[in-house]
Amino acid sequence: MTPFRAFVASLIPPGLSFRDPLLLLLLLLVPLAIALRILREKRGDGALVVPTLANVALVRPTWRVRLRHLPFALALLGYAGLVVALARPRLGLERTESWTEGVDIFIALDASGSMAAEDFKPRNRFSVAKSCARQFIEGRSSDRVGLLVFAGRSRTVSPLTTDRGMVLDRLAGLKLGDQGDGTAIGLALGNALARLKPSKAKSRVVVLVTDGGNNAGEIDPDTAAGVAKALGVRVYTVGVGTNSGPVEIPIPVRDPETGRVTERRVRANVDVDEALLQRIASATGGRYFRATDAQGLAETFATIDKLEKSEIKTTKYTRFREVFPVAARPAAACLALAGLATLFLFPVTPR
């Protein structure tokens, strides 16, 4: 590092850098301009000295004389500020910590085959459930939200986080059939409880969105509900489906001769197991809601918003934050004031 760069680096506050630091060399013109101004003052700029007017020198100078250097000083400050702004000052890797009040919420979304039932034409149950979950996540400005998907297996898609954009991206990529066959509600609830157990938030919530037919998994739903009660976790269950009789379900079928997968449509009764969902919610101090459309979760949102909230610490990192306006605005103001002072207070008169 050259001596000049070392000197400049010593003047820069920690965390502050410049995109074009070589432009700061233009600041050397400031002391040069001051030196030329002082030299000009000493030379008197060709003033005529008249001995007979010596007594006039005893007269006290007016305010105009006292402030004659003001436009020059303002112009230099404006010039220096613009040079600093052109060098593009920026704060690198800024770390900001803040505290907010919120609830820790884990969403367990059913992606089993029965969620393909098309009783919300032209959409199926899974599409409606994803839409409801998206609306719910978008409304959680101060809460930490996690997401898991389940069918015969359970998989954590996103841990608890305040990064709603990431959770929504993961939600958009979910598809039916990725977690095998069956509906393991107890296993999904156990997975969500394991993720919420380390949380120190006063309110911890699981939102279970399913059509409610448990038929897989090693954990019984009622046993998982008992664990949730012991941990102090409320479970809000949301039943997706209309219970309107047989519905069409598209089933992928592989042709044994060609190996091609085709879609076959069958009609079957896929009813929401409301008794199970009500039992889980009641055991944990939560509530059961029925979602026959996207508005079915509105009451759920309002209820969760009334829960006791606790402080959550969030940390935000910014790779670079431009701060050149901090220098550019005062610089522009100084130049404007210098111009106004020259125009109205110290007008240049012809000789």
C-alpha cells in the first residue's frame, strides 16, 4: 500500500469504502485554491495606495468586508462534497440487529394423493391449500415462519425464518406426489413439533392444512397432539375439501408396454376427517377451521394475530449500502448558497 493510500485509509471510518477512491485526489485542489487566495490577498491584487487617505484605514470594516470570503469558502465545501460523492462512498457488509414481536409458526401442508381431488374446479385441493398458505405467509410481517410438506413421509422445506421471500419460493416449488403415498398426519405434526421445540417464543403454533385422512406414518395423530399439549404448542387445523360426494381425482398410470405415463381420472369419495382435526385442535388449545375456498383461512389469521407475542431478535446483512447522497446533498446546498451570496450580497461591479 502506498503512503497516500495508507493516509487516506486512516481517515476513513471503519466499514466505509469508496468505489472510485482515486477521484479523491481531486481534493488536493482545495488547499491549492486556498493558497492562491491567500497569495492574492497579500499582493493586494494591484490596489492603489494613497498616503493622504491613511486616516480612512482606521474606519471599522463593514459586515460585507468581514464576510467577503464566505462565497469562496462555501464553494470549496461544495466542491469537496461533490468530489467525495463522485468517489461513491459505501458501507460494506453492514450488520443490523433489531428486535420485533411475533409468533413462531410452522405450516404443515398435505401433499398426498387425495389432495388432488378436484372439488374446487378448475383447481384441486392442493392448489387451494397452497394459495391459502401463500396468503397466510404474506401476512406474517413480524412472525417467524417454517414450512414442511407431508404425505407418506414428512420433509422440512424451510426452517423457522423471517425471510418470507424464501419460504414463498419453496412453497411455489411444491408438487403432489413428492413424498410418497398415504397421509401421515401424526408424523408431520411430530416433525413440526421437533422444529418448534428449541424456540423460546411465548407463542408457538402449528398450522396443519390437510384433508384429514390419516393412513400412514409411525406416529399416531392423537399421540402427537398430546406431545404438542405438553410442549405448550397450539395446533390450528384446517380441513380442505367440500364433502360433496364423489369427486374426480387424476391418477398417473404407467403403461406396462410403452412405459409412458398417462393420466387416468377416477371418481371417489374423499371426505375431510373433521373429527380427527377437531380432536387435535381441541387437545392443544387451538381451533379447527374449514377451508372450502381461499377465504376459509381469514378467521385463522385473525385468531393467530391475537396470540400473546414475544420479542424475536432478527439480524440483517447488507453487502453494500450507498451513502453518497450524504455528501452530495450538503455539497449542492453549499454551491447554491455560494451562488446566491455572490449574486445578492457581493455583486461584481464593473470597473
